[in-house]
Amino acid sequence: MSAALALFVKLLPLYITVALGWIAGRYLEASGKHIAGIMLYIVTPSVVFSGVMAAPLSLEVIMLPGLVFAFCTLMALVHMALARRWLSDGSASIIPLSVGTGNTGYFGIPVALLLFGQEGLALYIVCMLGTTLFENSVGFYLAARGKYSIGDALARVAKLPSVYAFLVAVVLNLAGFSIPEVFVPLFDNLKGAYSILGMMIIGMGILSFRGLAGNPSFTALAFFGKFVSWPLLAMAFWWLDANWFGVYDLAVHQAIFLISITPIAANTVVIATLLDASPRQAAGTTLLSTLFALAFIPVMIAWVFG
């Protein structure tokens, strides 16, 4: 009970930030689309770059983002096939992003710090990079395919800087370089902007709190994929690796499981807003999943980690 209460207190600022975003969108006419562009092309690549530069890289650690990326892609493709059968309102292209990734940064990092401490947090961030790479490659491509041709969608993916930021940071890290001290405060400030703006954009996408679920079929499929399919996949990997493969230790299993139970990613709203692909549906469902996660995450952590 005390752990659940501590987790609730830790997450409360995130919900206040969402509410502030709603106030900014409703009464100050703040533009979520402009902020989405800043997030996707400036803030997110900066956070990816600084995170990789700070991580102690080894072959096994470098493989972790690839493993998480593969899990995200599997979840996205399976549920996209279901969405194309069940959804006819044009929102199916957002399901892969809604299910495949999660709010591993704005939401997951405070939880990881609370659960794992600073040492475990660094490992979690390395795993989290797999979801960021998915968002900025396969996830963005599948969302863009809802409105653009294959060529146009690939061209848009090629313009996203986060993948390049990851690759450059890996090369520099392995070569022994680090971020100069004079630039460390800049990257720290960008991490703060990443969290604040990412949560506020969810609130900005909600013009009214009535009808948050939008299309109930969309919301049901997104919730099933995010809170049932993903955790089952993470637990299956945990069991197989612990009992058969023996590649990773408990800390990695717990980090991947935490990624699997985070709510729908705020970047889903960022990308949906940027592509004008059912942004209100994405924002409403993302907010509902964030509210649901307030109770879901403490229960799952107590059950699995306990």
C-alpha cells in the first residue's frame, strides 16, 4: 500500500501537466501542431543523443534497443491487421503507434527511478531507446501510410533526425567521446522540456473532456494491445530468457516489463497531430490510458515484482 501511494505521488505532477496543456489549448489557443514539430525534430533527437552518450555501451547493451524495437514492431503489425478489420473511420493507422510503443519517457522514467534507483534507471533508458527508434521509424511510417503513398511515407521517415542522433551517439560513445561540460546544462534543460511539452500536448489535443473515448472500438483495441498483449509478450520473454536462454539478468527483465505496462505514448499524439491523422482520437485515448495506468501500474508492479 505504501509503495502504491509513493508511486501515485510520483506520478501526480504528470497529470497536472496534462491539465495545464488542456487549459493552454482551450483558453490560450496554444497550437499543439507547432509544438509537435518542435518535439519531433528538435527535442526528442536531443534526448536520444544525450541518453546514448551517457550509457555504458557493450554488445549486450547495444542489442537491447534492437530487442525492444522488435517487440514494438511485432505488437504494431499484429494489431494493425486487427485494426484494418474492425475500424473504418480512418483511425486504423494510429493503432500501431498506440499499441507498439508506450509513454516510456515522460511517464516511465519517473517510475523507473522510483523502482530501480539511478543505476537501474540507466539500463531502463537504454531499453527505452528501442521504443523511441520504433516511434521514429516503423511507427511513423505506418501512421503516415494512412494518408501518404509508400514513397512519401518513407521520405518523411528519412527526414526524422532521431534515428540519425542514435547512430551518431553510438559511434561517438564507442570512440570514447563524451558531451562537453559546457553543453551538459543544455541537454538537461531539453530533457525537462521533453517531459513537460510531451505531457502538455496530450491535454492540448482535448478540446472537450466529453467523449474522450471517441470511437469505442479504437479505444478497446488500443487498450487491449497496450495493457494485455504487450505485458503478456514481456512476461513470456522474461520466462523464456530466465529458464532457457540466460542472456539477460533480472534488471533487464524488469525494465522491459515496465516498458510494457506504460500507457499509450504521448508521442502518438505528437505524430498524429503532425500528420493530421485522427489527432483527437489519439489524444482522448492516450489520456484515458494515462488515467488508467495510475491504478494499473501499481497493481502490476506489486503482482509481478512482489
